[in-house]
Amino acid sequence: MKQTLTDIIQEALKRAQQQGALKLETQPVITLEIPKDKNHGDLATTVALTMAKAEGKPPRKIAEIIIANIQDEEGIIGRTDIAGPGFINFVLKQDRWRRTLFAIDDQGQEYGLKDVGRGEKVQVEFVSANPTGPLHVGHGRGAAVGDALANLLAAVGYDVQREFYINDAGRQVRLLAQSLHARYQQLLGNNVPFPEDGYHGEYIAEVAQEFLKAHGNVYRDKPFEECSEIFGDFGKEAMLADIRTDLEAFNVRFDHWFSEKSLLADNSVQRSIEELKQRGFSYEQDGALWLKSTAFGDDKDRVIVKKDGDYTYLATDIAYHRNKLSRGFRQLVNIWGADHHGYIPRVQAVIQAFGHPKDSLHVLLVQLVSILRHGQPVPMSKRAGTFVTLRDVVQDVGADAARYIFLTRRSDSPLDFDLDIAKEQSRENPVYYVQYAHARIASIFREAEARGIAVPKREAVQLDLLDLAEEQNIIKALAAYPEMIEEAALSYEPHRVTYYLQDLAGMLHTYYFKHRIIDAENEARTVARLFLMKQVKTVLQSALKLLGVSAPEKM
């Protein structure tokens, strides 16, 4: 509806220009919004106000000119009004709204999908946890955001790849190896001191038991430096297996797992540094090699190679993002923890130094999650030692509830996750509220079947019988679904889907309690209402699928 009306307004502006009523030296941007006050119509635009200065005319006069030149060949406009200083309000014909139900019935689960992306390659890199311990709830939130965003981008026509970057080449993996070596030696009766900055969680003892089972006492009494790589590789692989298990239980799967270590093994880091030198974006100073990141808006230049010849963390990130770009991705989406905020300008500088636009990279920051029970913070996980694990939460409330609740707020806003609410069968539990709407409609159709009433086909439906205000509001919400998907995808905001679902479920529940869907005294109205319910069920299922959440038939 919005796109059709936008096209109508654009054509009206062209006609006004051809007649000399408007200059249109610059083409105005037409935006249509749903008025907060429903008395102001279905859609409204401020285009007349935005044009006033350039046209040298009062906004209301411009609005009059636009309306006078509208030719509604589509037959969608019921009424136009000019309000306030020059807002143009549109009331659309109810019949056109109702036809949305036919569109949903025709397209099924394809309804709302678009081809805005036209197959453009996009990579979404998310989670990317150090393979040194279990996933915590912050990783879980990032996983839910990344996976839902990838689903949304695919739904609007992008060729999406999900990637996990394995940080397996730095100090943290060495600490993991040292921690594992110490626990292994202790299991064999050797009083080896535990590294001061090592990992103290119970999972290290579990991995040490696995190592002992696999290798016996072969490495007993051997100094760490003689077997560091063996312990490092074993620990990393054990942790990655643990991470994969948790992600699969959370319904998250990656297309590609990329090893940081591989960038060093194939000399990609050095080649990337050489390219930066050739492009003139690096220089030597004080014995170190620097990235000229201030050339691209960073507040200071950054060290790539330290005085002692060691690479900084940024050096491998330079090679990694160069690798991403070489794979033909037009858009890179990185999902990071909020503590990485200051790192964004550095990586944006890297992108530009390699000749790509700054906006080729979009970074989403994921804020902290506070886990609560009975309104109080949940104690840390015994297994992890320092935090609440994703596994603990999923085992407690289920993957559906965890995913959905992680997506109920903007990713850059802190989130309180109450485990008790997540298990309630009430309106307070957002995922239950939405899933129950889907299950409720399924139960309506089971009742209809028991009464011998078939699922209605479009040729049997009289749409004009859907004349209640609640029915019209539901239909308008269904009509807004395709635009919501597009906006959520292009703004990288998957939480918009949960907002939409809460509103639609609320409309459904209210309608169900106020009106009888199956009316034995009015067969035609029953058919129309069942047809409406069928389309609501389709959209609920489609939207939940985008979030990676199930749509149960019974609850």
C-alpha cells in the first residue's frame, strides 16, 4: 500500500511540474507514516512541508496542488485531507485493505518476502567467541541477533553467509593450554602451579580428564613449553566442540568457521601489511609499524607491528577483513560486544584503506544481559566459574524463549532476562503470548474441522463481512508485514519483528475474546472470519520463523 501510494504522489508531483504549478528543482523524498491518531487516516506524508522552502510557497498550498494532481488509477484512496501546517492525510478504501488477505492466501509463507537485495553477497559474522570456555549469555544474545538478522537479509533477497571467526592464535589460547596442562599434571599427582591468569572453571578439569583419557601419562612431567601446541590444539578443539553443541541446541548454525591461525599460516597478515604499505596507509615510527587510521577519521593512528616484531590484534583483523572483501561480499556485518565500541573506527579505516566504502562495514553492538530469578541476579555458573552460561539458560527455559527474549530489545540496549517470566504461561511472557496466538488459531481450526467446517477457499469468502474495527486493524497489521520485514532487514534491527508480533498477537487475543469466530447462526461470517484467521496464522508462523522460533500447533 505504501509503495503504491508513494508512486501515486510522485506522479502527482510530475504533473504539477509539467503544468508549472511546482518547480521541483530537486526531487523531494516522499515518506509515508501511520498517524498515531487513527482519526488522521491510514497514512500521512509531510512532503508538502519539506518542499516549502525550495518552492517558495506555503506548505498547505503545496498540499492542495499535490492533491489536485492525484490520479488514483489503482483505486486505493478513499479520502484525502490537509491537516495542520500542511500534512496530507490519506484514508484508503477498506476493500483494498481486505484484498491483503487474498495476497497472503496466494503467497503463503512467501508473503512479505522481497528481492531488495537482488542476490548481493552479505556476510554476517557473529558470536566469534574465544575458544577458551563455554558461551555466556552475552554470546547467546549476539547469536540470536546475528541469526535473526541473517534470516531477515535472506528474506529480502540478499545472498547471506553466516561466519564464526575463531580467535585461535593469541594469548588467550596460550592461557587455555597452560591451564589445561596444569590441571592434567595435577590429575597425575604433580603439584604444578596454576597460571595466575588461567581459566579456573570446572570445564578445564573436564577437558583435562578427556586429555588424560586420550593421551594417558605420555606428557607427565613434561614442561609446558615442550608440549604447548598439543595442549593448545586439544583444548581449542574441545572448546569449539562445546561451543558448536551449545549453538546447535540454540538453533544456530554457521556456513563457515574461519580460523585466525590460518591467516598466519598462509602469510595473509604479512601480505595485507605489504598492501597497506603500497597504498601509502602505513608508516614506521619509534621502531613500530603504524596504520594511518587518522586519514579515515580515527582519533589516532594505530600500531600494527610492535617494536619487538610481534603483530598486534589489529594486524590479524586487517588480514581477516581483507580476506572477507576478497571473497566478494558487498556488505560486511560484524556483531560485537558493546565493549568493542572504540574498535569500530579502526576497522572502518581498514576497510577504506583497501579501497572500499566506509559503509561496506556495519557493526552492531550487543549490550550486556542481566539474568534474574525472582527479581534477583542469578549466581554465576559453577561450570564456567565467572558467568552464567548460555547452556544453563537454554536448559532452564528452552531455546525458543531464550531466542525470543534476547530479541525483545534493541541489541545496543541492556536487557534484563527474568528466568521466571520466561517460563510463565501468561501475557507477561512475550514468547508464550505470541506462540499461544498461533496455537489458539490452530485450535480454532481443529474445532471447525470437528464441526465439519472446511478450511475456507478464497472464492467462498465475502470480505465485506469483515467490517468490525478489530478486523480492519488486524488486516492493516497484516498489510504492514512486508514493509516491516524490509525495514527491519535494511536497518539491521531484528527486534522490530518481536515488536510487530507482540502487536499482532495482542490484536488476535483481544478479537478472540470479544467475538465468536465460529458462529453457527451465520455461516458466511464464519467463513470470512476463518479466512482471516488463516492469514493471521500464516504471518505469525512466518515472523516466528525469521526469529528462529517455533510456531506450535498446541500449547
